[in-house]
Amino acid sequence: MKARLIRIGNSRGVRLPKPLIEEAGLQEEVEVQIRGNALVITSHSQSRAGWAEAARQMRERGHDRMLDGPTSTRFDAEEWRWR
């Protein structure tokens, strides 16, 4: 598909047809990268999306326990003191 660069203030932009945006699953925020001589636009994925829900489910199932017990170090014995 051909498109033209259009002026947007001092910048340039590309208008994307609605069906193309929907097919790509793009939302309000996107990631823009350069790969070689290509401009790649992908959906913006939020870091740690879904982690809160996953943690809640782990807690409900009792899967949020430490795998190993605490390990004492020289620092604990020589330099650290609880007050």
C-alpha cells in the first residue's frame, strides 16, 4: 500500500486507514522502531501487564511461598545489627 508523508507542524506523519489499524491491533500508543531501512510500528505493550492479576492468583493457590529459606552471610553476623 502506498502512502504519503503529510505535514504535522514541523514534523511529518503517515495516515493509516482504519481497517489497517484494526487488523494490526493498534491502540492509542504504539512502538516505533527502525529496522534496516524500514520503519516498524507495533502495538505498545505495557511492561508487567497482568502481573498483579497473576500474583493474586498465585496467592489464592498458595504458590507465593519462598522456594529457599534465608541464607546468612558474613555481613549478617559482623556488620548488621537490628535496633
